[in-house]
Amino acid sequence: MKTIAILATLDTKAAEADFMRQEIERLGGKALLVDLGVVGNPGVPADVPRSEVIEAGGSTLDEQLTEPSRAKSSPVITAGATKIMLDLQESGRIHGAVALGGTQGTSTCAPILQALPYGFPKVMLSTAASGNTAPFVGIKDITMMFAVSDILGLNVFSRKILANAAAAAWGMAQVERSITRSTAKGVIGMTNLGVLTKGAMHAIELFEAKGFEVITFHAIGAGGEAMEQMMKEGIIDGVFDYAMGEIADGVFEVLRASGPERLTVAGKLGLPQVICPGGSEHLGILVGVPNQVPAGWEDHQVTWHSPYVFVPRLNAEEQDRVAAEIGKRLEHTTGDCTFLMPLKGVSAYSAEGGELYNPELDEAYWTSLQNYLPSSVEIQSLNLTAEDPAFVEHAVETLIAMMED
């Protein structure tokens, strides 16, 4: 029998949570109600009462009821519920989770769901699910489901939506396949961008021919961060960091920007890695007016990834800033690491025939990278483009040699 945790404020969402419990039990499962409420009295008994959640978050119910406020209680509830849910998941006492709420409830539940590991079923039924869900999903496999109507009372419409959400979590929990059950020699994490896809496809073929599996990540912010989270969770054994537009965009705080931890995790964990600065010679900038060059970029070599994504080639000084940031982040490297530079262009845009082709800037970028890369990183260069089959083959062979050593 699979157990699904239901996360809800039982002072305001008791009827809805209890209905979901009944639906899960009707399907043959078991439900565990976790109360995230504070002020009002629970409408139904909880399996994990609010007092227990609050105590796990480092406070007491009496403290939270003294001049209560959402700003005061939310961090405590989130911390306590996260601790409890992780303990339940790690001990095998729950097999999935479904949460429900409006804007406040979603903001409270999302970090709890994000803390759970990849592959563990996570469903968020939310009135906020039709807007920008990025803050709620983050880099985790959370299924966001739009409630359509407010989650406030049972009616002919809400019963069906609540039943669907409950069944979704229960159905996911029936799947026995595990992420960690790979029969391959190892799992490779590889970043990619559209201007490197041809090379990425060749790399996948080569890795698989040698008995490895590849998980590819679209390196536009969340992609690289998700790859590094999987390193922490032990899913990934080796890294081909083929695309680094996230670092360039991070320096200039534009579309593909990743967080400050990006490009540090593999080094800290000592995982073998081959790095290519793919796509880091240009930026991706989201514009409001299609095909209109934004102010300040008129003197740059430019192209368009789409009518709304503007792509300028960085000049020598700007590339130097990116190189400095790459070098700084790689200072954490402790394991085998090779930085592999394609001298003829780090993406399809800057290869000969591409819209951003500029050999002088390629040379300037290479000079800057050599100035900043730490001594703990082996530096190699090939007189090829990033997508050249020979470049990709050398990168793959280098990483496999590290992993089989």
C-alpha cells in the first residue's frame, strides 16, 4: 500500500484535504495529512499536527500564536515540514506528496516539495499555476496543476480537480522504476545549447557506444543547476560541461543566468569533468520589442535566436570578465578536470560562417581564459570548432579515460 502525504492548512483547507484523503483511500492507498496551519482550529484531525510541524521548525505553537503573522510563521512551518517530509521519505513511510493552496499556500509548500529528491512524486495543486511557476518549481520535478477556481469549498467542479490531483500523486507512486538503478558503466551529466546540439548528439552516441548513459541539460539557467543538484544526489558520476552560456549571462544578469554555485559543485565533489566554454562568447537577452536591438548594444556583432531573444557577441573586455568568472568558480576543483578550448569557435554562432564569427575575439577570449584558469585544472586546446566531430570525440575520450582510471 502506497502512502501519499497531503500538505494543507487544515484550518482553511480541511474539507478539500479530507476529500483528497478519501480519494486516495478509494484508490487503494493511504493518506497522511500534514497540517501547515497556525491560527485557526483544524477542521479535521491531522496525522502530523501543526504543533509537531512547528516544533520541528524550531518554535512552539504558543510562540506562533502570540501576535501571529504570516511573515513570522511561514519560515517555521516550511522548515519544520521540510524536516518531517524528508524523514518520512528517507524512511520509506511516504511514497508521494500532494500539496494544495493559493498564493500563500503555494509559496509555503513549494520549498518543501523542492527539498524532496528527484523522482519522488510531487504534485502542487495551486491557484497560481497558470502564471510564472519558475519560483515554485525551481529545478525540481514538481508537477504544477492549475486549480482554476479558488480552493475554497467543495462543489461539482472542485471535487473533480481535487480528485485528479490526488490520483496523479497516487498514480506516480505506483511506478517502481528508480533513478539510481542504472546498469550502465556510469551516468554522464552534459550541458547543451541549441548552438551545440549537433555536437551534443554526437557525444551521446559516443558515450552510449562505450556503455555510459547521458542526462542532457538545457543550459539556460535552471538546466545547469539541476545537473549539479543531481551530482549532489549521487545520480551523476561524471560531467561533460559542454555549454557555459549560463556563466556569461550570469555575469551580465540576463536570460540564461545561473546562480553563484554553478560550475563549482563537480569540483567540490571531486567528480571527473571535461569543460568546454560552449556558447559563452555571446549573451541571450530577452527583449520586449521583437527584432529591435536594445540600447547599449548597437556597436556589437549581433544576431537573433528568436524575434524576442537578442544575441550579441561579447567584445574583448566583456569576454575577459566572463573568463575571470569561470576561473574563479573553478578554483574549487579538487578532482580530475580538463578544460578543453575549441580555438575555431565555441558555438555554431562563432564558427566560420556563423553570424558571430570573429577570429580576433576568439583569440582574445582564449588569452583571457589562460590567464584566469587555476593550476588545478588541466588546459588543452584544439584547432577545431566546438561542434567538430573530432573535438567532441576528444572530449568524450578524455572523460571516459578519467572515469575508467
